[in-house]
Amino acid sequence: MSKVKNLIVGCGFSGATLARKIVQERKEKVVIIDIKDHIAGNCYDYRDNNGICIHKYGTHIFHTNLKPVWDFVSRFTKWYPYQHKVKGLVGGQLVPIPFNLNSLHQVFPKSLANEIELCLLEKFGFNKKVPILELRKTNDKDLTFLAEYIYQKIFLEYTLKQWGMKPEDMDPAVSGRVPIYISRDDRYFQDKYQGIPIEGYTGLVLKMLDHPNIEIKLSTVFSKEMEYERLFYSGPIDEFFEYKLGELPYRSIKLDFLEFPYSKFQEAAVINYPCNYDFTRIGEYKWFLNNKSDKTVVSYEYPEEFKIGKNERYYPIVKEESQTLYNKYLELAKGTPNIYFLGRLGDYKYYDMDKAVERAFNLFEEI
Ligand code: UDP
């Protein structure tokens, strides 16, 4: 490969956003490579032979309150106005997750639920979101009872399966992603902008990369021999430095896809199984774009440890030790000119898709 002006490693949301910004606003050329044989990173999706759009790496729902991000991605897709709802198997029933006032009234007898609801409204107020680790700190008897119930039935075992750790041993932001919601709104997200790209995430990213000054090279491993003026690396930062300070830990997921010969498998797009089974949740794909078929496809998610060469990186493990190691890599990066890291793997951050786009915007402003 001859010397390129901008080499971007990784064709996910991060790399694709940056590529588009560079060609469009700086009028420079970009070569974007990916080790995978497809674009869109872990957001990659495809239509199966039943016409159902399958998310190869598990269910993805785009949601954001960031108008600039929404406006940008909306240039490359139209949206199916999907609003995500999740249920969890709690005490033998399927109840709305995040746990909300509807869940409360489903799991407890009326008088008890009413009493707890009043306490919640008095202590926090209507429409407030309370992370489980916060709710556990209250000393009111009803709220302590509720906190223990939710902790045991929704968070503890799910988190042990997902991370191999208890919620309190992790960054509070992780369990805080799914707070108790003092509301009757059963949606998983309340963001202003939500949806599924009509042509899928792959279609969206393909449009983003569809520009005469962007060259895409798939199934291409980054090598130090490649010549560039600037490198933007959205792969794993530890891998870039040949693990010289040690490996950054990640969680992975094994997805078991199953097809059933009937039109619907479950009563929500995603059902969580916090306390039962070894999997954490089951996603049913036809919900996202309302695909019609007399068959249905679901995925069972089995979290597992990430091991190089065995599986894919899904989630950085946000803990003090790993953050310290990441910071050391960042120091190394500072001594390496014209190299910028971004994305879940490059920044070692649990970004949602919108935050990955925002990060790429911010990096673009820096260069
Ligand atoms: N979580 C949980 N029980 C649930 C849902 C979530 O314990 O029913 C915790 C768990 O630790 C999980 C975190 O909340 O990793 C964040 O959940 P989210 O659904 O945001 O995870 P993602 O969709 O990113 O995998």
C-alpha cells in the first residue's frame, strides 16, 4: 500500500463517521480497513432468507438525545420508528425492564405496591430514574425491601453472568444504565431520537462510506508496515502496542441463533432472564423492522470471558485496574505521533452507538 493521507482502522460507527467527516469537510482522501470481511463492526446486520434483518453480534437499537449525532446519521438512512421494550422473567412473570411502576404492581399485591409507590414518589418524585446501587442506600423500610427485591431478582445474577462480578464491584455507571424508573413508561430508553435504520446498520454505514474519496479494504489486517500521514485506530489499543503492558480485559458473548417454524417466539423484542438459565437474554429479530415471515429467528446470549483468538471483544470491563492499564497505554500513545485512538476498543469505553459517533465528531475537531 502506498502512503495514504488518512488511514482508518475499523469500519464500525467510529471509523465510518470519522472517514465521512474527513472526506466531506477536509476534502482529503481516506483508506479505511477492517480485519472483518464486512463493514459496520459489531453493528453489522443482514437479511436472512426469510427476509428478517439479523444483527450478527446481538440486538442493536439506536437511541440518542444528541441532535447533531441524530442529524448526521439520518443523512444516511431513513428510520423505522421503533421504540424498544424489554421484559424480564422475575418471580415467574414477565415484567417491564427497567423495573418501573408497572413492574411494581405486577410483582406485589395491590396494597403493598401502593405503599411502596407512595414511598418512591415521596422520596424521589415521579419520572425519576434511580440506579439500583442508589436505591440500596436508602434507609426507609419499604424502599430497602424493594431495593433488595430488585437487586436479587434483576441485577445480581444477571450481572454475575454478564460480567463475572457483582454490581457493587463494578463501575456504578454499568448497572446505572438500567435504573429503576418511577414511571409507567415501559420503554427501555426515553431518548428523544430512537429507531432502526430501514436498510439496516450495514446499509447506513455503507452509505456513510459511499464517497469517491473513501477506499474500503475488508479482510485486511493492520500492519506497522503500512504507510500513512495520520492513523486513526478504532481497534484494541493494547493490540496496537503488541500487549507490551499487558492485556486489557473484555467480556464477550456467545450468541446461539435459532430459527423456529412459527411467526412469533416471545412477547417482546428482548426478554431478560436474570435469575434463570445460563443465558442473560433472548432477542427476537423480526421485531426491529417489523419483518413479516411465518418463521422467526432468535438469539440466546451467553456471556463469556474474552480470549484472544477464541471470540470477539464486546465490552470493556470498566474497573479501576483496567482503567489504570488503559491510561498507561494512553501515555504510550501520546509518545507516538500522528496516531489517534477512538471507539469502544480504541478508547476502552462502553460507548453506545451514538456516543461512538459523538466521539468521532470530537476527535475530528481536534485534528
Ligand atoms: N442489568 C441487569 N439486569 C438486567 C438488565 C441489565 O443486571 O435485567 C445490568 C447488567 O450488569 C448489564 C447492565 O445492567 O450489563 C447494562 O445493561 P444493558 O442492557 O444496558 O447492557 P447492553 O445492552 O449494553 O448489553
